[in-house]
Amino acid sequence: MQSTKLNIQNAKGLQLQAYLELPPNQKPNNYAIFAHCFTCSSSLKPVINISRALTAHGFGVVRFDFTGLGQSEGEFADSHFSANVDDLLAVNNYMKEHYEAPSLLVGHSLGGAAVIVAASQLDNVKAVATIGAPATTEHVKRHFSHQFDEIAEKGDVKVNIGGRPFKINQEFVDDFDKTDLPKITKQLRKPILIMHAPFDKVVGIDNAQELFINAFHPKSFVSLNDADHLLLKEKDSNYVGHLIGAWVQGYFDTSNHTILDTEGEQLVGHLNLLEDKFTTYLQTEKHSFIADEPQSFGGDDYGPSPYDFLSAALASCTAMTLKLYAERKKWDLQEVFVYITYSKKHSDDLMQDMGKPARFDHLLKKLKFVGNLDNLQRERLKEIASRCPVHRTLLSEIVIDTEIIS
């Protein structure tokens, strides 16, 4: 999946690094902003997983680094809570100007508190989702409460948060007291989804209860079972992303995010000549994907080319055939790599004895085996690789009938 890198300037003139994730068809129905957790960054794997899961539901998702974190400019001491909210507003304004105003805000941990506050200030935001969020912004101060006296005495102090050193100051500490999150939550009056793990050891489940009580309907709560605070297990972060995508369907118009009807056939391909160059949307009964031409050919390169799909069919069929054969023989084939190169070759290059020279479609298949295999086994697998169904189909006489339907 392609990510578009964005450089967004915040209110203080600092550059925030951001990435825009788009649906497979590159045409979002709606946009969302993801706010990461305290001291985290947008490159954290759960952030990426949640963002990309949302794209499967038709969202374009911006994930970005708060001031002083990840690859964004600035110092961490400047990344107090109010600054986080300001960064969210800056990203929202950038998207509004260059793409489309975001309608969904998603926040993880302290980022969840920040999206509630930002949503209260943005008319274009129609819904909010929080993950492991605190009910008050003061909750974060417990990370460095034992150093309050030192901060008051020295000003700039290094603190250890989550095993990493950060420099903070009195302004950073005091800012957490400026926001009345319970009051803002009560006044939000927008659909809100509150997700929290019952055994979260960083932000206790009681925070979710308080948020839920303060919020007005429509509000929803989902328990994240045995997930950890950072959602480090891939299944948890993917679940959260798809959960948000399904929940928000009740509040957003997703009519443009349609699935092609195969009309009883195995596959359908669709190209809208009025909107796209070569981007073709493909749909089977259960799966959707995209084909395109490279930019050098005039396309947008949103997906593999038709010949890439041809090569992919041969590679995947070969790998699956070799798996079945090795399992039946009980051979120690642990992994197989199939490399395919498509090209046009002259009959002389292929040493074909032709009455008249000609050009051929040529597919070069290279195999790499991982496992405890002797030379005889490897040679046998090479023979079997030429017997996979797609390989045989490509070498056979093929009849293609074309019909016009209304």
C-alpha cells in the first residue's frame, strides 16, 4: 500500500511530518485524522495498522507526529497538551485546504483526549473514536509527579517516560491543568466510540467509564478484551481499525464506496474513462483489487499492471503446486520463492528454429527453495513447477469468447 508523505506547518511554523493512507481505489469517501499516544509517533506499528484498516472502509487517513516527536520539528517540552490540540487543528486545516475536511478523528491514549477537544472546535468533524484514552488530561502527570519539586526548582528537567528520556519544563506540566476534559466531553454532542482494554495497566478502565458517563448519546463502548495499552498485538490493532470503520457507517454517507457486482461471473473489471486514466477496479465474489499502468505509460501506478497480474498468477500457482507436492512427498520444503520476469524475445534469442523470424512473449521463471533438500529433490521440484495449472494454461491453445451485454 502506498503512503503519501506530507509536510504540514503548525501554528508555530514547525513542520509536522505526516502520512496520508488512501483506500485501494485512491478515492476516499471521507477523511480521518489519527492522533498517536503520549510520547509515541505515527510510525508505531499499531498506528499504521489502524490507519490502513480504516482505508478498507473507504477512508483516507492522515497519521502524523506531534511537535517534538517522531520526525516532526520542535522540542518535546513544546508538545504539551494544548500544543497537541493545536497540531490537530493545523492538520485539519491542511487537509481542508489541500484535500477535503476530515469528518472523523481517532485518538490513542492522550491522543484520544486531544481529539475530543479538537472535535469540539471543528464543525467538519462528525464523529470521534478514542482508544485507551484518559478521562482527564491531568492523568498524564503521574509519569513525572515524583519530579515536580525538581521541575519547579530547575526549570528544564529530564524525565524518563516509558523507558525513554525527555526534557520537560514547568509550562509543560502546568498546561495539563488548563483543560477541563470532562466538561468538554459533556458538551461535545457528537457520536463517540470509546474503546478500552479492561486490564489496561497504563490508563485504567475507570477512565473509559468516566468518559462514557460524561458523553451524550449517540455513544458506544467496546471492551478490547486482553489487549495491552499500545495494542502491540497485530490482531488487536487491526480489530480496532475495522471496528471503527464498521461503527462509523451508521453516521456517515458511504454510498460512493461500492463493491462491483460480478453478475454471476468469476470476476469483473471496471474502468471509468471520465474519471480515470487506466486505473481499473477488479472484483471477485469476495475480493477487490486494482490494476493500473505505470506513470511512464501514462497511468497513475495505483496498482500492478495487467502483465504483473499475469506474472502473479503464474508465481502463485507455482508456489501452491510445489507446496502440495512437497507435502505429499513429505519433503522438507519450508519456503519457496518464485521470481517471474515477462518480456518480448526474438526467436533468435530463444534459439527457436523458425522458418520466418518472429517475436515471442517470454516468461522467465526462477525458483529458490528453503529447506533440507538434496539435488534430486530440487530438480524434481523444478519439473513439477512446470506442471502447475496456470503454467499449463499459458502453454495451451486458449479460446476466448467475447460478448456484449446490456
